[in-house]
Amino acid sequence: DIQMTQSPSSLSASVGDRVTITCRASQGISNYLAWYQQKPGKVPNLLIYAASTLQSGVPSRFSGSGSGTDFTLTISSLQPEDVATYYCQKYNSAPWTFGQGTKVEIK
Amino acid sequence: EVQLVESGGGLVQPGGSLRLSCAASGFAFSSYWMNWVRQAPGKGLEWVANIKEDGDEKYYVDSVKGRFTISRDNAKNSLYLQMNSLRADDTAVYYCARVTYYFDSSTSSGVWGAFDFWGQGTLVTVSS
């Protein structure tokens, strides 16, 4: 099975900072990659699919890039409401594996 | 408005069984792949199983194969997860989630992709 590895596991940044989270697949998955945000105590929320397509209603400060095995989620200007854990997920084939998550905090 | 409402969670002893349900509304349920995803306390997300619109294809994570069965009743707009031989490491909040469908311009084809709507989850606790 293809493994999804996120880095870092956690990060702390200041409001307004540019934040980058990386997700690496152990084999190529084309662009079949999604990113989710899960705020504390809440249900996961889809941010990006097809590696770079922003889900409707998601703020434009979020962006995604990558293809094949290496993907990136970028928050261009970190806001207090972005405190959450972020997960990548592959969906090219079963199993639809999630990364282990990256916890983002405000410094 | 799309709504997914899970039910059926609770406390069960190791080796026991439980059946989760997910009631869907606000969309054409019979036209969508559906999933179960779980999250153990303080841990990350784990995809558990999914099922095709007509129920003809089903997939499972290795750790639940042979113990869990996903099913659906399109006439009742409902998704189910029958869980047997439950173990302590099955303890988690179980979410049902809908798969989004989109057009991939690079391949000029439709793609069943990410999970665009999630229920609030139901907690399953396996303990003696």
C-alpha cells in the first residue's frame, strides 16, 4: 500500500507568516491528493482536492501544489482561525490513506 | 443542505458487535460513493471503508477486513457499518463522509475524489 508522510508533525508560526506543509507519497499518485483542516473538537473540512483545486468557500490564502509523490499545502498569511491539524489524503485507489497530520499553532 | 447523521455508537465489550448507521439528506444519495472514516482519541484520521453508489464495489482498510461490512440502502438514504469481533483498538469516533465527483481536465474524465461532506461522528468504545 502507498504510505502518506507529512512533515512537519507540528509547527508554530506567527500571525501573518507563510506556512508550508509537505506531504509525500511512497509511490506516484498523479494529482489525486486532498487536504483537510480539522479544528479542535470539530469535523474535518475539505480544503483542496486534485492537489491544487480550492474547495468552494475556502479562503484564498490556502493553496496546494504538487504532483506524483510530492505535495505542498501553503497558507500565505496565517490567521488565528487557522489553528488546526491538517491532513493530506490520497484517493487514486484503495486504501484512501491519510497522512498522520500536521498540527499548526500560533506562536 | 447536505446532512449526514451517524448513530449506533456506544460501549461494547471486546469481541462484541455494533451496527452504525448514517442517515443522509439534502442530496441524491444513490448517486454518490460513501465512506466510513474513524479517529481514535487524540489520534489522526483513518479511512475505514467505502462503497460504490449501487453497492457493487466495496473496499476496506486491512485492519478491518473480515470483521467489518459496509452496506447501504438507497431507498432509505442510509449507509451502514456492521462491526464484528470488535477490539480495543477499534475505539474511535466514526464518521460517514460523501465522496465528491469532479471533472479532471488533464484526463478529460470524471473522478471520484475527496470527501466533501462529513457527519458529526458517533463514538464507539470497546472496553470490558
